[in-house]
Amino acid sequence: MRKNFEFLDEERPGAAWRRRFRAAWPDMRAWYLKEGEAARPSRAACAAAFDRDLAEMKPRWEALCRLADEGDLADRLLSLYAPPNVFSGCSVAVVEDDRGPLMIRNYDFDPGFTGSTVVKSRWSELSVIGLVEADWGLLDGMNDAGLAVALTFGGRKVRGEAFAVILVVRALLETCRTAAQAADKLRGLRTSLSQNIVVLDASGAHFTAIMAPDRDTRIWQTDVTTNHPEGPHWPEHTAMPGSLLRIETLRGCLAKAAGDAAALEALFAQPPVYGRELGIGMSTVYTALYRPGLGEVTFRWPGRDVRQSFDDFSETRVTVEYAEGATARVVESED
């Protein structure tokens, strides 16, 4: 299968955002209703959840609802409150070298069912570069205050009435400047599924937040995160995306070559950290390398890097081909 990744400089959502939303709406609607409409919260419940947990994001949600103009069901989907289940893999590591702190992440999922638009935006006083999922959530990103954030699945088979992690990532990047501020914010939040959020700031301060719908957030000091921060609570899932093997491999690298970012980057480009299991939806869709101290991010596919920054952001497109058991291949790109 082939997937187009687009890089857009779009300060605020407008007509182009509306076109993207409406083009994706039929598929998003089918996903949102896969358990039946009664399984999804009402619009009133979504609005109340914003008031309770993410009040600063409510005006943004309301503005997007007006812009989409697709009715009650679309408004409920755009809230990203208590959505259907979505399980992924992913690996994240933090290291520091002579260029400063670096976060490296592989996003492992089904390439046919994930976001592919990287947007530089300014919805608040902070500019944000991130890979957009579900129209305004973020899989990972960085703001111009020097905060980088990425998610992984948390490895527990739980779900509940809370916001999707992708909106929590957006909220952090829109409102926080340091890892300490992000930690304070996350302690008061939960996520609809078991999730991990990795945070790194320009000073090198970092942590992983272990989040879930059924308990308070825990802050974990670690340099490496995959999908089982507290052990294999869901053995079938832990075995499927190789969470244990991935974290052991990355920890081994950091133990042997502390500060060797090049060695760590190389591991993210090969199994077991790099996923090739397209058939079970655990292929590595992309690698992202965030340098929050420099305001720079590189999105990477084998043989192709797209480097972006707040000072130098270029609109471009990359087409990537994915196949079972094979490394992703760039088949077309704009220079």
C-alpha cells in the first residue's frame, strides 16, 4: 500500500482544514460508529468533559465544530472524548549528545489507518509542529518553547470515559513550556485507554507519564518507553508487537553507548525496534527525531529525511510504500 505524507504551514484551521475534514469524514464516521452510536457519548457529555478536564481546549473544539459544519455526530467525534478502541505499538527513547537533548520515536500502527499530515500551526501563543491524527489530535509534536511530546500504547486492556491521548498531546503542546509544567498538567488528567506519554524539554528534563482511564497518572523517570512500563499486563498484546524485546534492545544500547545518538538512531531503523508486520497493523509508519533545544524535527523513512523547524518549514510531500515483512520504501518525494 502507498501513503502520502504532507507537510503544511497552516497557522489556524480554515478552508483547507475543512476540505481535509470533509474528505476524511465518511471513513472517520464509519470508525466512530463501529460499536454503534449509543456507545459514543452525547454532545452534552463531550462539552461537560471539556469543562471538567480540558477547559482551555473547549473554544478550539467549538471553533472546529463550526468550521466542519457536519452536525451533531461530527461534533462528538471532534471532541475526541471516549472514542472507540485503538491499539498500537511504538518505541521512544531520549538521549543527549553535543547538539543537545534528542527524542527518537517510531510510530507503529497500520499505515492505512493513521494520520499523514504534519502541520506547523499557531493556535495559541505557542507555535506547534506535529503529526495530526483525527483532524486535530497529535501523535507527536513539539512547540517553539522547546517541549517535545510523543505517545505509545500503555499495554493494559482497559477503557473508560476520558479524552483520547492524541488530544492530551495537543493540549500539552498548546499550553506547556517545560517538562515540569507538563507533569503537573498530566497528574490531573486521565486517558480513554492505557497510554504512555513521553515528554522532553529543551533543558533535557524528561519523563514518561503512565496514564489510563481507571487510575491516576504516574510519572516515571526513564530514557526508554515501549508498551509495558509496569510489566506485561496484557501478554497477548505484549508479545505481538515485541514490546519486551524492543525495550531490552534500546536499553542495552543506552547502557553500552551512553550519549551515542547515532547508535540509537541506527537501532530505530532495524528490527526489532523497526516494525515490518503490516498484517497485524504493527508496521513502523515513520520515525521522528525531535530536538526541542533547536526547534528542529526530522521525519524519517529509509533513504529519505524531511527536516523541519520553526525558522525553516517547507511545504512538501513524500509518498511511502509499505509491504508485509519489508522496510518502508519512499517511491516519490518533492525536494
